[in-house]
Amino acid sequence: MGDFSDDIFSVFEEDAEPAPVLVVEDKPSTLEVTTKLEEIVEVKEETDNGKNEMEMEIKIKRSHEEENVHESPEKKLKTESILDDININENLPRIKVHTVETLEACTHEVAVPPNAEYVPLKQPTGKPAKEYKFILDPFQKEAILCIDNNQSVLVSAHTSAGKTVVAEYSIAMSFRDKQRVIYTTPIKALSNQKYREFFEEFKDVGLVTGDVTINPSATCLIMTTEIFNHLL
């Protein structure tokens, strides 16, 4: 029994001879070599064709550039001279601005639309729409004179200079001529303030701010510019 076991394990103790190794070289077949050669030839042909196309495009582009370079200078000068003769600003209708002589500390400019003639302002002969107990500033006098001549007025003055005086005169003139007038303010708080002031003087005054609507059928309506834009 012991000899039998020794014989079994003796198999693993013996020096095993190395097994022969078979090296197989992968040699491409004739079909594979032919296919690869055909692919190389096709790629080369495609490359040559692309190169020829690029050369043709370059030649065409160069020919166009040479034509532009060799363009006659007389043609260029003629085109430039025509463009120089055309002045777009002269052909567009422009508003003419006339500076009117007036009192000191006041600049009065009149913008006249195209195809219209400037007509000087005339002094009013009748009773003014509103009289003031204080002396008006030069810009207030000029603005009121424009209103009496039924002209549109744009007053530019610093804060608390008295621009509201001009607005009051315009409102009084609208009441006199039985016309409706709208007074706009940038914010609601100012609309509420002007409503109280104008209501004490003119009575027939309304307020429209979005949150509050008072007497919307009044002759004088006070509202914010936002509400006024929605009404347009």
C-alpha cells in the first residue's frame, strides 16, 4: 500500500521535460495582400483627386483676385465720385431751429418742421386765462406767450424753478376754452399731491392712478404716465 502511494506522488516529483513550443507566424495570404494594395491605391487616387480639386479651386480664386486687382482704376474712381456726390443728410427732411431774442436768463428756441415757415409770436390782446399776484420769471413769461399763441411748449428748468406755473396757466386756458386737459406725473404720490392743489383752484378735477379713480369725467384729469400710456 505504501509503495503504491509513493508511486503516485513520484509522478509529481520527477523533473518534467518542457513541452515543445510551436511558433506560428501570421503571414498574410495573397488575397489579403491584394486587398490592402487595392485600398492603398484607392486612397492614393482619392488623395490625388482631392489635391487636383484644391489646385483648381486655388487657380480659380487667384484668377478672380487678379481680375479684381487689374480692374480699371477709372471704374473705381467713377464709383467713388458718384458716392461722394450723394449726401444722404441733405436729402433727408430736417427740422429747422430758430433762436428767438428774449429776456435775459432765458433761451428760447423754436423748432420748425420741414416745409413749414417760422411765424413770430404775437402779444395777446385779450384778457389772460390766469393772472398771478407775483412777477413771473423770464422763462415763465415766454412759455405762457407760446401757450397764448396755441403753440406746443417744452419747458426745461431746474427743480422748484416754477414749471408748474406754466402748467396751471395751460389748465386755466383749457377751462376757459371748454377743453379737457390731462396732467401727468411720474409717481402716484405726486399725482395725489397735484390733485389736492388743483382741486382747490379749479374744482372740476379728477384723479386716475390705477389704485384710486376719482371723477374720471372731470375737465382736468391727473394721472401717472404709466396710466396715460395705457390709455393711448
